[in-house]
Amino acid sequence: MNVEWRPAAGPGSERPPVAVLFHGRGATEQSLLPLAASFPERFAVALPRGPIGLDSGGYTWFENRGLGRPLGPSLRGSVDGMHAWLDELDPAKFDLTHVIAGGFSAGMLFGAAMLLDRPGRFSAGILLSGTFPWEITEIVPTAGRLSGKLVFHAHGDFDEVIPLDLVARSEKYLLEESGATVQHRRYPIAHEISAQEQTDVLAWLETLPR
């Protein structure tokens, strides 16, 4: 698997917590370098590349039948592959009791799927400008599934890339049904990650238990 790292630095960097950030459809791991750079230095940030190359360029995490609507078997296969990679991380080198799954757009859907599939593996999530997986049987958002998880969730007021019904359904699930403790933000932006959003993610990260 192609993975770019922003290594931890400074105090606590000997065995750092890990954040894994998933890029959007048609992008690469490079697209999330600005977000990774905004993380506190005590985090090791992994930027994996989606396993499916697109004819139009870039990569994605799953085949779909429309934006925000994954094909279940494809999503299942990529989730299993990502868990297998995480299984190989050395607990002597990383604090695997504090692992964050995060992503933007299709990467949010994939990060949400990772959280739903094995919530015990993750302490928190950063879910930006996307949706949860719906209308498939392989990975299903259920009531209380993210109980005890800390989640930063954000979306742009002018973002119409992901179907708005899926966005609304995901927000309702997160805030009312998931069981997670959610910091929810809306920004006056389109389908992007703003500088203010990065600042707010940093501030939220600083509140997480160590």
C-alpha cells in the first residue's frame, strides 16, 4: 500500500498516537498534506492512497453507483485491506490506543466505514464534507455504534457535491443516533477544506485525551 507519513516530532514523538487521513475520489494522498501539516507535532499522520485507480486520474477507495453511494462489496474489500495494513503497525513504535480515522468527501465515507466496522480500533474521527455509507448491507450505521467516540464533523454551506439528502441523513445519525460525542461545524465554503476548518480541527485535537 502506498502511504505517505508526516512523522511525529518533539515531546512524545517516540511512541505517538496515529491519525490516518483518507483522500477524496479522484485525488491522491498528496491532497491532504495541508490538513496533515496542521496536526499537532505529537501525532504521526498516515496518508494512504486509495487502492482503485480511475481512468480520469487519481484514486478512490471504492467503486460506486453515484456520488456518495458505494458498492458494498467494493467498500468491504477496501476496508478489510486498510484494517490489514493497520494490523501491521508496531505497538512498540505507535500508541495504538489513540488512533484517529479521518477523511474528506469520499474519504469521509471511507473513514466513517472504518469507524463503523471496528469502532474499538479507533478513539476518534474527523469526518469532513461527505456522507456515511447508506443503502448497503456490508457496513451499516446503527444506533449507538459509535458510542464513546469523539468526532469532529464539518460541511460547507455551499457544498452540493455529495447529495444533500445523504449529508442530512449523516448529520442526523451522527448527532442523534450514533452515540458519539460530536463537535459539528458548518462553514461558508463549497467542497473544500478551509483555513478556518483546519484551525478548528487543530483546536479540537488539542482537547483529546492523551
